[in-house]
Amino acid sequence: MEAVSGRAWTARMMARYQRQMVLPQVGTHGQERLLASRVLIVGAGALGSAAATYLALAGVGILGLADGDVVELSNLHRQILHDETQVGRAKTQSGAERLRQLNPDVTVIEHQAFLTSDNMMGLASNYDLIVNGSDNFPTRYLVNDAAVLTGIPMVDAAILRFEGQLAIYRPGRGCYRCLFPVPPPRGLVPDCAEAGILGAVAGVLGSMQAVEALKILLGLNDDQEGGLLLYDALSSSWRRMVFHRDPNCAVCGDHPTVTAPIDYEVFCGSETADRAPEGPMPYAVRVEDAADFMRNRRPLVIDIRNVEEFRAGHIPDARHCPMENLDHLVNEQIGDQPILVVCASGLRSRYAAEYLRLRGFVASTLAGGTVAWQEAGLPIAQEDR
């Protein structure tokens, strides 16, 4: 057997990847491509653990783990690369050790540092693909911009409570900033420590990141449009939204204004969307501001959850329009009436609101969704079944 990736095929390697190589889309040539590939995994936490595990098992030749954090006991219900014996140890060290045990064919490079504007570009340029599992907005925008500026595809994901989202960004076909030109104000979107996360949801989304990464490395579906996948564990449902490159995007648009990394802490700490009710339409509406917002703006409230969720309890006078039917809403003559988009936690509605904004609507999202609404003791209506 011919040499692959600087090493000769062995009987052990043939046996190890046999079930994968029998797929016509993979074969020997595809496995060679994987063994010659380099993937940077940003974050060795919940998403990165699942994604890195399956990429290593698939035989991706070089995996870079970038994380400056250490393992904590509270991580372990969702971060499957680590165990209690690793508490206090750097996540890159713990994760790399586990991945090398899983597959000795894989070279794991430890980047034990928090990513910054000073180190991200040089790091990204050494890889063919980025899998982003970061859990904060400054890093998310930093990684996105670096991927665009270096021309590297990125598979991005985020999780919260029982929900998750995944997006595939290919060079020239749109990026994270096309969907979200500006970040939400600090504190508006809760993190896992505050809002919670079902550990298995991280496994689902991280595994999907690995699937999409392998497809890119194997050259499968190269002509596929940019897609955003939204997962709701409570209803066991997936929804897919198609997006396109925004010609006005600050980093990948026709006339980009971001041509090098910026100060992302400052960018994400701005009060861009934290505006008074009488000012411009806010990016998101906090539950504590909802009463004034409803009275002053009189928005059309759109609930994008599925029918079972909607019937179980919704904001009074809300209109039910599931995520997959948003295109029907786009075709209606709503005019300049503001739209307030609602889901369970605020994750799905954030994407739906931006989807509507990009199509000319004046749309905001309810931060925290119906969960926060109910926790605040605000009225809930129910449908007869």
C-alpha cells in the first residue's frame, strides 16, 4: 500500500478505518485526505470535546486544541474529554492526552492560551478548517474574522439550556457577521453557568460539528448554500435556515471595513443595542423592559416555537409562526410595524430576528424567551387542545 501523509499504510490502519473507508464518499482516497488534514478546535470544552473526539476517531491527521482554561468539576457533566482526575489541569493538556489515547495516528497540538487579536491570525493560518466551540461573544467574533481574513472555512456552534445552533461558513458565502453584524449588550444573553445546559445537547451539537467538518475535508456538498441548523431538544426538532453573504458585511462584504483583527472586548462591550424605548429599535428586549416596550412600540409578537410549545403557554396576543414558516411572514405586508420574536430561551429567536432584519423588517428578540417571561410572573395564555 502506498504511503499516506508521510507514513505507510499498515494492516492496523486498514482495519481501524475499514468501516469508514467502505463508504463510497470516503474510500482510501478520502481517508488519505483526512489523515493529511489540519483542524483547529477553538475551545476544549463541551462542544470541542465532542467534536474533537469524533474527528480524532475519524483519523484527522492534525488536531489543534486552543483553550486557556482549566478543568473544573462543574464542566464534567458535558465535557467528555475530561474526568475528575484532571480537575485543575489545563484543558488542552487533559484533552490532548485523551485524544492521543483514542487514536495514536493523530497528532494533537496544544495551544494553551486564550485567543486574542495578537495570536489568532498566526494560529489560524496553520490549519485547513476551524471548528469553533467558544462560549463568549468576543472570541466568537474574533474567530469568525480570522477565518474570513485567512480564507478558512469554519463550523460554528452554540448551546444554551435545551437548544443549540450550528452554522457552516465557507469562504465567499457569508460569515457570522452576516447574520449578526453587532453583538448583543453584555449580560443580555446568559451563559451556561447562569441559564444551564443539558449536557447531552452539547454532545449532539459537537457531533454535528464533526460531521460537517468531515464533509468539508472530504469535499462533500461543496456547492451547498450557507445553512443555519437550529436544534430544540425538548421537541426533538431540527430546523434549517438558508443564509447568504451580506454585501454590506463589515468583514466579508463588498467593501469591508474590518481588514485585520480589532479589539473585540471593546467591540462586544459597546452599548450598541442597549437603547431606550423611545430611541431606535433595540437589538433585544429584556423582560423587565417588556411592559414599556409593548405599550410604547405596540409590536407584532411572533412566537416561532412549535405548535406544542405554543399551546402549552404563550405571550397573550402573540401570533404563532414556526421558524420554518418565516418566509411566509416575509411576503406579508407588515410595513414598518415592529416585530418582537419569541422562543423558549431567546436562542432561536435571536437568529429569527436577525433573519427578518436582513430582509428589511424592524425586528427584535425577547431576551430569555418565554422562560424568562414566566419566571418574571408575566401573564401567559394557553390554547385549547
